Amino acid sequence: PDFIKLQEENITAKSNFSFLEKEFLRQKELSEQNAGTGKTFQKTESEYNSGKAKLNSLESQLKILSVNLTELSKGNISS
């Protein structure tokens, strides 16, 4: 069960990271144009970095367990 849950967490983290990355890029562009607030950009950047670290951690754990990340990204969970 933990093995399957780890894969599920990775799929969820990857999906969340995709959103965080897009939001980070939007806020960064607004910040560079002085159109957004610095606080919003800082919060978004923090969430982006946390999401990236979590995703990297999960992927490293799954690599140690010899999980095919390409197949997992397609939604194919190994038992």
C-alpha cells in the first residue's frame, strides 16, 4: 500500500506543480512589469519552490524503487 501511495503522491504532486509553475511564471512577469504585488510574487515563488522540492523528492524515492517515471506520468501505477 505504501508503494502505491507513493506513486499516487507523485502523480498528484506533478499535477500541482504544473499549476504552480504556470502561476509562478505569471506572477514573475507581473512583478517584472511592476503590475503585481511583491508579496504575491514571494508567496507564489515559495509555493513553487516547495512544490518543486516535493516532486524531486518523490521522483528520487521512486527511482530508488525502480519505478518507470515515464509510465507513471501516463497514470500507469506499478503494483
